[in-house]
Amino acid sequence: TRASRHALIIGVGTYEDARITPLHGVVHDIANARQMAEQMGVPQQNIRVLQDRDASAARIRAELRDLAARTRDGDRVFLYYSGHGARFAPA
């Protein structure tokens, strides 16, 4: 059923640290990801969007925990991220 479909869309294009180059296309990525989620049948109430300042590490972790609590085996989940990334050497 459609109630068993969920989306978490995260986009960070504006950073508090002025040394980090802004990503002006993130706003379009978020709009496109929302459209993809809708086309996949995810109900509006099951689409969560975190953008810029709202996409703090703590908030992302909290939304992932909430997503895990809301989903059941067999549910469909669309997870999308747009923003700068980083690489870390394996420990």
C-alpha cells in the first residue's frame, strides 16, 4: 500500500562556513527528488525534507531513527542526499 512508502530527502547547498563553496543546484535537486518520490507513490505525509540548516548531523540522525521506527519489513524507502561529501580512509 502507499502508506508503506517513505522518503527522506536531504539537501545542503548553503553552509554556515563561508569557506565552503555553496551548491546552487541543490534546491533543484530537492525539487526533483520530491517529484521522484511522488511518482513512486510516496504519500505527502511520508515525505520528509531536510534542507540547509535543518540538515544538521543531529537532525539527520533523528530523522533516520524516526524513519526506522515508522517502517516495517517490506516497506519501500527512498533516501536522497545532495550536497558536498567527504572521504575518509578506512581505519
